[in-house]
Amino acid sequence: MSVTRLKRKGRKDKAKSARRRTSLKVQNFKPVAKSVDIEKIKEEFKAKAAAKK
């Protein structure tokens, strides 16, 4: 008796594990904390507004 490979099952298993891996990556993702200078950003907006006038 010959051995047959279940291709659909193999694709399904690989897809399931890929979904699991990506979901775990998303759950463990931690964004990079950046220090943002709010006052500097406000000054940049004011400068852009003044340049348009």
C-alpha cells in the first residue's frame, strides 16, 4: 500500500501555526517609547502657519 500525503491538511496546519505565530508576535509587541517635545512641535506649526500667510 502506498503512502499518500494529505496536502490540504498540511497547508491547513501550516496556516494555523502561522496565524498563531503572528498573533503571539502582535501580543508581545511593545512600541518604542520616544520622548516627544510638545512645545517644539507647537512652534513648528506656528512657523508653518506664519509662512503660509
